[in-house]
Amino acid sequence: MTNVTLERVWKIYNRGQKNSVVAVRDVSLEIQDGEFITVLGPSGCGKTSILRMIAGLEEISKGVIRIGNEIINNMSSSQRNIAMAFESYALYPHMNVRNNIGFCLRAKNCDQAEIDQRVNEIAEALHITDLLDKYPSELPGGQQQLISVARAMIREPNVFLLDEPFSHSDASRRVLIRTEVKRLVNRKKTTTILVTHDQHEAIAMSDRVVVMNFAEIQQVGTPMELIHKPSNMFVAGFVGEPAINFINCELKTEDDKPVLVGKEADARFPVSTEVMERLEMSRLSEFVIGIRPQELRLVSDDEVFINGQVDFFELLGENANLLVNSGEAQITAVIDPFTQIENNTTVGLVANHQEVFIFDPKTEAIISYGIQ
């Protein structure tokens, strides 16, 4: 078993001093055997500190970390059977790629025939066979990072740790690299933890994603859960591109029916009796509506959530962003790139009722998934 468990783990730098910093606060997490999980969040949220504590590069301030059923708090890095690929690839410049990848096997005095076989296997899996006789100085940063990944994976660790491993690759190369790494991990069924601030990497590669902010876990879920069931405004705003639309609203009654009316935006969202009960339980009169741009569509009928005028049409190839001025707010919608529409055109926008989120503006927690 190579599941990884964190139980109420803290990381406090300069502990006991006036300038102490809480980098990880009371984090509990269960990572299943063979699972690919990503820790996602902005810089300084604590994600790298978690990875380094699992690796044994940072002392655990409080709490317990287990690999399998064994507590590893006091184990050295070498005793944990983990492998780690850093953002800084740190290849040996005097060795070619073949020797860089096989270095750890030579350090274990493995037979040369076995080393050659395993180096060739992992090079073939990552499509870098043509690079084996080159030196690091001859390769761009993206390829050097891939060599670093190969050098870590050849050890066949129980747990594979990746810290921003694709950051030096260009966009097109990054897609190829993450595909090959994911394929290799799936084949070997290695428990893998990736740390990144890039939501595209997290969504594309992960079985589950851990979203962090301010040293705490905000939500753990599948990529689809983070998109369609965000736990709070931070998760809703951090995951998804273009960014979600947030609309400040007041709860009112129109024609004896409850409706959320935009404060800055020209927007109205009718709510069902069931949703109204949840709003009443919150004892609030103001709320925040969240709608992802991909969920909005242009309509010309009476059931319009948002009215406005087209401000800008941004063609992005396979789709387009439509920026709409609605009252004092600006709303983004993702639409068909072949849509013919001119600036200043009056438009109406609507979305699936279940994809309209209602948040508490004070706590930023979700109140309702859907308005009906």
C-alpha cells in the first residue's frame, strides 16, 4: 500500500518567534494508492511546504504524515522511497542524458544491462530516446525538465512528487509533456502528487485536485466537482477560465415571487421555493451570484437573466469571449466564434438554472447550487 495520509499537519516557520509564519494550517488529506492528485493554489498558499514535508525536506511542526501504514515524521528522505522532480531540474552537466537518467541505479550498483534496459524503457515511454546521447547544455529548459522527471521515475518509487515540473516548457510542449508523464504514471500505477499554480495542468492530469489558499485546504474534489460544485467563492474564482462572473444581488419580491436583483448589473434571477428557504435560513438580504462564462448563452426571449450591451468581441479560434456591459458591471460570456455581432448591440443572457451559484458575501461559502 502506498497511500499517503496527512493528519492535522501544520508547518510553522520560525516557530516560537515574533516573525513566525504559518505556511500550512491543520491540513488533513487522504491520497489513495495509485492516485494522481494535484495541490493547486496561488504562490505562498502552502502547497510546496506540504510536498517538502512529505519528501522529508522540511520538518513537520505538528501532526502526522503516513506513507502506507507507517508514520514517516522522523524518517530521513532516503528511508521514504519517494522520488521528486523539482522546478529546478539540477541535471549533472558533465553527464549525457543517458547517464543522468541512470545515475541513481548506478549508485545502487545495479547491473549495467539492467540500467540500460530501464533507461531505454523510460526514455521510450517519454519519447526522449533521441536525446539520450545529448548533454543538458544542448537541450532547452522544457526537455531538461522532462529528463529530470525520467531520472526520478526510473527509481520506481512508492510515491512520486512533482513540484512545478513543466514551468520551463512552452505551451505546446507542455501539453505533450504532461500527456506523456500522465501516461507513464498510469502505466506504473504510482501514487503521484503534483504541486502547481497552473489550473490547466491540474484539471488535465489529476484524479482529484486539492485547492489551497492562505495555508488551508479550500476544497478537495475531482476537476468536474471544482467546476460545477465549488465550495466557496475562492474556488469558483480560481478554477476556470475565463474567470467566473460574480454579480452582487439583493433579494426582492416581484409579482409575489422571490427574485435576486443585481445591484450593479441589470440582472434578475428568479428563485424557487426550495432555494428561497435556503436564502431565508442564511438571514441575509444580499447575496453573490456566480455564473461561469461557458454557461451563458445569448437569447432573445422573455426569460433573460442579464441584459446589456456588447462592449467587445474577442476571437480566440475555437471559441470567442463576449464582454457585455450590464449596468455598472461587465459580464463575460463564451460564445460561438462564428457569431456575427457588433459593438453596442443590446443582448440578453441566460444560463442553465442549475449552473447559477449563490454565495454568502460575508463568508464566501456556497449557499445553493442552482436557483430552481
